[in-house]
Amino acid sequence: MLQDTKHNISIAMTRSKSANIRGRKPQREAENSARNSPRARHGGKSGPPSEAWLYGDHAVMAAIANPARKIRRLVLTKAKLETLDEETRGRIEEQVAPELTDKDGIAKLLPDQAIHQGIALLPSPLPDRSLEDLTRESGQGTMVVAILDQVTDPHNVGAILRSAAAFNVAAVILPDRHSPPVTGVLAKAASGAVEVVPIIRVGNLSRALDQLAELGFWRIGLDGQAEQELEQAAANFTKIAIVLGAEGKGLRQLTARTCDLLAKLPISSQVESLNVSNAAAITFYELARAARLSKS
């Protein structure tokens, strides 16, 4: 369990730093926004590769239930089709005719060793999302977004998305380079969270962090060597951008310098660090718990 003890801290210097950032007007904002557009970066195309199959019960059923998804193909066994309720069948048949085959037939469409549970779906990409969307979605309470600094393992990114969905994280922000596409491996690890947590891709992470500051977010980098714990660092903020570093390497120096604060989790000295997806889950829980306590 994370500690509930409140600590008084001084963050005058970081407040000053962040205030200076917020006081500056975004330079060439329209140009940066256009440059950061996923459509612009991919020559008018966006989303995962054209053959990015989703597979497994959770990933496929979440995609079917998502009105923003368009189904191109659905391949499943007869036994799996018979388990679907009428509502789900109706949503499928509005878009595509299900293709019946056996488990080996499905396996031929997917990566080696993919655990498909008798069902696979080929969707169209989800609509592009941008940082500006966060301003339209912000409410009166605490808002948390997660930024992943070169987290490349699709299993970790999927697990982080699943935790983000569990603790109401508003979006997960990824750099275009050094981050995995949303393929079946990632979607299966996310267990349906790909459909409910917005994924925002950006061309330049430092520029995106500056833009988040302009939108009113305090940027907190997770660093095991930081002097203060997360509970202390986040105590006074309602718009938080939590920055998580790559597996093993942690935050890059430029990313750490761009953050307003660095914070650590209160883990035992017997363990040097946590896997990034485990650290994300604990972080999201702690921020959600603090938000609940602030309302009571």
C-alpha cells in the first residue's frame, strides 16, 4: 500500500519555472500543430498498418462495441459465433459478413504463437487525436494524462493502457518514433483499453510537453532518484502530465529537464526499480486515490 501521510514541501522554484513557461506564448503554434498532426507525418495516412489484426476476446469485443471503429473483416470459429449475443451479432452484421473458419485458419492470419481464442478482427484505424482535444474533454476535477518516453515494448504499452483505463487517465501520449504501433500484440495486452483510452501520437516529445504546459498541465517525471515522492509532488495540482521513461533507461535527460518536477514511488530499498507498466499502474492508482480524497 502507498503511504497516506501528507508532507509539506516547498516547490517555489518549480512553480517559478512552470509559471515562466506558461507566461510565454506558443511560438508558431499553428505550424507546430500542423507538424504534429499524424496525418501530416504519414503523408495523409494514419493509424496502424493496413493488416493490423486484433485478436482474442477482450480486444475484439471492445473493438466491436466501439462506435468509432469500422470493421473490415471478422474471422471466427463456428463455436465462437454461437457464443455471441444478438446485440453483438447485430453490430457486426451492420458492417461486415462474419467469415467462419477453424482455429488453424485464423492462426494463419496472425503472428506466430498468437493466442486468438477463436476470433480475429481487421479494423480500420481509429480517428486521430491531438493534444488540443484535451482542452475540450477537461472538466472540474483532476485530469491526468500519461506520456511515454521511448517505451518500446508493446506488452508494456498495452499494460499501461489497461491501467490507464482502470484509473480514468484521460490519454496516453506517445512519440511517433521509438514507440510501437497499435497491433494485435499491444491490443491484446491492453485487454480492450485501446478502444477507451485515447492514444495521441506526437512528432516531438519536448514540444508536446511544452504544449501541455501551455494547456495548464504540471509535468511530473517519474524518476527513482528523485528527492520527493509522488504523493508530495502531485498534492496541489489538478491537471497532471505524468512522464514515464523507457524500460531500464528511464527518462532521457532532455525529457527530465523539460518536466516541472521529478518524483519517485515509495518502494522498498531492496528493489532498485519497477517495470514501467507496474510503475504506471501504481502511479495511476495513487493519483486517482489522491483525487478521491480531495473531494471528500
